[in-house]
Amino acid sequence: MLGITLQETRVYREIKAEWLVKGREQEAASLILRLLTKRFGVVSVDVRSRISGLPLGVLEDLSEAILDFGSLDDLPVWLAEYERR
């Protein structure tokens, strides 16, 4: 009717952008969980849940911080410090 396709609408572009961010967040969380498992062994369901709920920017920072962790006990400390910022 108006000569535009669904892909040209603002709503479509916003949904697509959000979907892409969610996909990147899931990929980042998955990678972090694999790294933690490889380095420290079994990762609890609670830790998996906390990591899966983090936004992409925090996940990116966490991926670097993991390199400084001496044990999995450093994760809750890092998360608490990050939340205070």
C-alpha cells in the first residue's frame, strides 16, 4: 500500500538489532562459561545463570578479567565490584 517492505520499517530494524545483540550476548556468555570450565572445572548452575544474564559490555569486560582469576572464587568478587561501579 505505502510502497515499503516489512524490512524497511523502524519496528523491524529495532527488533533485528535487539535480536543481534541478544545473539552476541549468548555467544559471549557461552564462551566465558567454556573458558571458566576449562580453567577451573565444573561451573555451578548459579554461576551459569548469573553469567547468562549479563549484558554484552559486562561480558566483554569479564572475558578479560578471567585471565587474572586465580580460582572460580574470584568471579563473585569481580561481579560484586562491577555492580558497585
